Amino acid sequence: MYPAELVKPMRQDLASAGFEELFTPESVQDAINQSGTVLVVVNSVCGCAAANARPAAKLSLRNDKTPDRLVTVFAGVDREAVDAARSLMIPFPPSSPSMGLFKDGELVHMIERHHIEGRPAEVIADNLMAAYDEFCE
């Protein structure tokens, strides 16, 4: 578990962009199982990948089509919520950071850590925006 003061700015980075923080398995289930689209960002302390994941998630919201709901869980902090989100991202192995786009409760697009590492935020955002164009209204 990471200390709260360490993760606070990383949490606020997404929260300030409109991402709802989820802390319980029930809140994760409720968010994902609604009709419409939801982007789930598994936030992380990892500097090598999370440093581009958060900006990419925010940049992707400049698209004409965006998810109906934006949520985030924090790996290494909110264990039960993260486990619940990851259980809905199967068959993809757990990774953080990562992002999953759900439509009507079904995973329709996944960005794993290895898709994030070494890529600029703009490239990751383009990937998300293509998924939004396909699945969001």
C-alpha cells in the first residue's frame, strides 16, 4: 500500500478531469454494469507508464465522442476495487496502469501497460479516441 500523501496528486490529476474515484467492489460493479459506455482507468504510481497514461486519458476527452462515464481505481491503494475492475477485464492479465472501455457492461477495448510504456500520451489518446468513435455515441 502506498501512503496517501504520495498518491494524492496522482488521484487528483484524474479527478480534476472528471474521473470518479471508486473505492469498493460494489461501486466498480455498479459503474460498469450500467447501460452506456464507461472508461475505467487503473491508475498507478509507476512513473514509467502512468506518467503518460493519465495525460492520455485526459487528452482523449477532447474527442467528439466520449464515454458516458469516467471512473478510476488506484492500484496498490484500493485493492478490492482494483481487483473487482480487473476481474471484469479478463482475459487480459492484471496490469497497471491500464484502461478498459466498457459498453453496456461488456469490455469492448483494452489498453494494457505494455501499450502505454514508451509511447507518448498523444499516441495512447489516439488509440482511445478511435475506440470512442467506434463504441460511444
